[in-house]
Amino acid sequence: MKKRLKNLMKRIFLPMILAELLILTVFSSRINIYCQQERFSIIGVNVKSSSGSSSIYPGSSRVSLKIEAMYVGAIEAESVVGHLKTVPGIDFSAGSGSLAPAKLLNGSIAYKVETGDCVTFEYSLDISKSLPPGLYYLTLNITYRYGPSLSYEEHIINVNVSSYPSISLRVVDSYLSPAAYPGSSDTNLYIILENVGDSAINSANFNLSLPKGFTVKNPKASVGLVNKGERFTLTFSGISIPIGASTGVYTAEVYVDASMRTDDGVTYNTTTTLNVQFSVTSPPREDPIVISYVSVMYQGEEAPLLPSARGVTIRIGLMNRLSDAIGAMSIIPVLPDGMEVRSISGTYANGMAAGGSSFVDVTVDVDSTVKPGQYDCWLSISYVKLVSGASFISYQNVRFQVTVESFHSYVPELAISSAYWGSPNPNPAYENSRYIPLTLSFINNGRYDIVGGFINVSSKYLRPIKSSETLPARLMPGSSASITLYFDVNASVEVIPIEISANYTFDEFGTHIEVFRRFTVNLPVEKYPASSSRLLIVSSGWQNNYSVFPKTDNATYQVTIANRTPFSIGGVSLLLKLPKGMTSNGRGEADAYVEGPVRSLSTFTASFTISIGEVQPGRYNATLIADFMVLSGGTGVRYVEE
């Protein structure tokens, strides 16, 4: 019923706030307004685009404007509402308006604010496409009830509308292919560009202008959507190089006309000009066999060449560049140390027609000691040359390069996504906790599977109960897994550094690479705030508060004790050492036993039977010794307190 009344009050109170503002706006001449002293201090203005960026542009919509203010008035204020006055070109988004009730930092309506309270006023704005970039000053009118009167005050809010980001393209590479020597015709110019600007490219048209003497059949190219950070390749075909061109580096000019899009979806047009360099090289020797391509495959699919790989195929494309046919061919591959040839196959054996092509597949094993880098390889070729009906054996050594890549570029990255005490939900850990569960969650942030993951955890402040666990046999990219380990906390520290070692295997592309990762996480050990002692005497006295006189036998004395530990306790043995002249069962001490368990912060009462001798009336001190078990996990921990 209380919850329903509370919700009803919220539904009633918010319209009342807005109604008061309406009254103030329409009938302001009839209401006393006190605004000589500002009672709200603007402490922050946060502007975010619909994409979450702090930059907004002409045309941005659903812009979030959050104004943070601190109330510094002497007494509490009620019905606090912010009225935002914009400038032409800045309007409120659909479903939003100029009025916003003050909200607390947790998002709830601030029905009352006191000195030092921070509140926010939140608005959703649309920026006109025609609004010039610049700094604009908006007015925030804060209206509130201060004592018996309505008051308002005005604050200037600065909003910066940024200019559109300019197009920024980085030339990653540019080259002529397949021919780049003087006299070449119908070759292609490839330009690899990277969008390094702050906006995506919706579409762009490119126009190529070559140095004097160079010609191009198709100087135009276009591209579609290119996001930030993405690369794309332009191809200009039908390029002819002057026969008298010198070898060296030449510069071409590329004009760009692009349609751009900001992070929050605003589109605009822009232009720029790029200078692109390409090389003209000397023509090849008259050896008839040339290499057209080199690729690496594993089980029929393109793959990198990595250390420890087994059964990887290097395919070398061969081409007869001359007008004479090449007959039968014999090839012996010569590879660097650390690469062993397992087999050779392909379409080369019957030779190549004039201008024809073939390929040779060399299946290799790569030793795990091979360092990443580029390696020179050779094909020692013997072939039959046919000239005017005659034939002879000729020889040619063809060099090609293979790149052994670093496995670090491909090895999946195992990361810790969360670490906390408890299972499955987080729970606090206290000093001397036993069998406390530690939950670790891991995620595969790489592009390939993690195989055979094994996790081991250690810390000098923990005594292991279960300190290692395996991950699923194969953890796919983007997937996660959690493990739960168990420890005793055997140190009184505020933070425990935990060392985590992870071992797993990378087995893509024919490799078998052991990967080791080390992590350190720091988890808090909480101090229980209830008391420095574990037990606390709440009250003590004779049963039912009866008076006890000298020479009274078998009187009952009761002690109420509170459990101040964060755990339950049990097996409580109490020994009350009596003053001189008092006995229990003929002894100078009385005892009691409480089986428990007694929950944390709960109390229990122990009773002692005492006989009073010939003593003087008055108050006497007795000593209570408690021997008990704190059930902090496992067998628990024994404590003795006096």
C-alpha cells in the first residue's frame, strides 16, 4: 500500500510542478518573484550527439543536452523546473519540449532540493542544417518554490555547433600492375586509400590526372560506403607509359568529390585533391618464365605462413611471357633453413604455351624456430625450349619471396571480463573467510578459437582450496566462459593482489603454438563495520529483574550477547567467573552452552544459576569468557574472547 501511495504522489506531484511553471509564465505580473540572488549554480553542461559523440553539427538531431546545477539556497526549494530558451535554428526534438523538471543524479524527479543537492535538467534538441557552426548562447530559466513564494533565475548555457569534419584520406600504397616499365600499355594503377577522417564516406567520385606523356583510357573511379578507419582500393585501367619514360617515381593528381556522413547521421558534401606517387621500373630480363603470384593455402583456403605450421601449401603462379612455347618442365624448390618440402605438385609438368600460365604447389613444414620475416626462395627450373621446330633444354632460376608472419597477429587474445568474490553472484569477502568462492570470467577477444585453456590462480594472501580449472575445450571468438575457484583468506589486508596464469593452444593454419598469458587483479577484503570485537554484551541482570539478597540459592543470572561478526556463530561455550562469596554448583564459576547457529547481528541469551553467600549488598564484577566458532566456511574458525 505504501508503494502504491508513493507512485500516486509521483504522478500527481510532477504535473503540479509543471502547472506552477505555467502559472508563473502566464501570470508572472501577479506573483512576487525573488531573483536578486542566484540559488542554483551551473556546474556542468554535457552535450552529446545521438551517437554519443561530444561533437554536434548543423543537421544533428536528437542531441542530448544535460545541464547540471547545484542548489546553494539557505532553505529547501520545491517544484524546481527548468525552462530552456533556444535560438533560431536550434529546436526541440519531437516528443521533447522546453520544460524539464529537475532530476536527481539517479534519474528520479527532485520534488525537493536542499542545500548542496545536485540536479539535472535534460533536453533533446534538433540542430537546423542551415545553422552556421559557432558558439550559441541558450537561456535556462529555473523556476522553483522558495518558502511561500515562487522564484526564478536565469542562466546562460553555451552550446558549440562544430564545423563538418573535412575529408581525410591517407595513401597507403599506389603501384602499377601488371607492368610498370617504359612502353607498357593497358596496365593498371592501383591506389590503396584509408579513411582517416572523423566521418564516414557515403560515396565518392575520383578523377585521375597523370604526368605529361602518360595516358589513361578510364580516368574515373568511384567508391560506395567507407567507414572511418576502413581501407579501399581504386583501380584506374588502360594506362600507357611513354616508351621514353625514365625509371623513377612519378606523381599523379586525384581529384575527390565525396558525400560524407557524421557519426550521428548528418550528411554533407566536400572535395579535396590527393597527390599519389607510383614507380616506373626497368623491364625484366628476357628469361621466359616469370612468377605471376605467390599465395599460401591450408586445406584449400588462403592462410598465413606461421612458425610450427604443418602441411601448408605455397602456390607459385608461373607465366610464359614470350611468344615461344615452353615444353616439359622439371622443378626443384630450394627453401631456406627451417622449411622442409613434403611434396610438390601442380600443372607445370607439360609446360606452357606462348603467353600461357601454370602453377606449382609446394607443401611444406615450418619449424617452430623460424623467425617472422621475409625469406628468399628459389625454383630451379629445367625446361624444353622449342624454336623453329627444334628443341633444347634450358635452365632458369626463379626467385620468389614468402613471408613468415608473427603468430602474435593471429593468436586469440584471452581477456578477463570480470573477477569477483562469490558464486554465482558477487558477495563480500572478509578476513579469515574460508572456502570463499572466486569467480573469474574470460572472453576470447581474438579472431580464432582458444583451445585447451587452463587457468591457475595464486596469491600469498590466500590459501588455495581449489586454485586451477580448465576452460571449455574450444572457446570460439567472442564467446566467454566462467570458472569458480575456492580459497581461504588468511591475511588482514584491504586489497589482495591475485596472480592469474592462463595457458592455451593456437592450432589454426596447421600450427600448434602454446600461448601463455599473465594477469593481475586486485580484489578488496572488507572490514566488517559492526564492531571491533566479535561478541558484544547487550544486557545482563537477574532474571525478570528480581532483586537478589545475600544467602539466596540458585538465583538465575541472564546475559544477552550480540553476534557482531559477518558470519553465523555456533558452539558457544560461556564461562562466568564469579565474585568471591558466590558459587554455582559449589564452584566459583558458572557455565552455559549455546548450540547455535546464531546469525550475524542477532542476539542470544545465556542463563547462569548462582548461589549467593554471606556477602555485603552491592554491585559486583564478574568475568565472562566466551569460547565459540565463527562459521566463516569449511570447519570454521575458533575464537576465545573475555
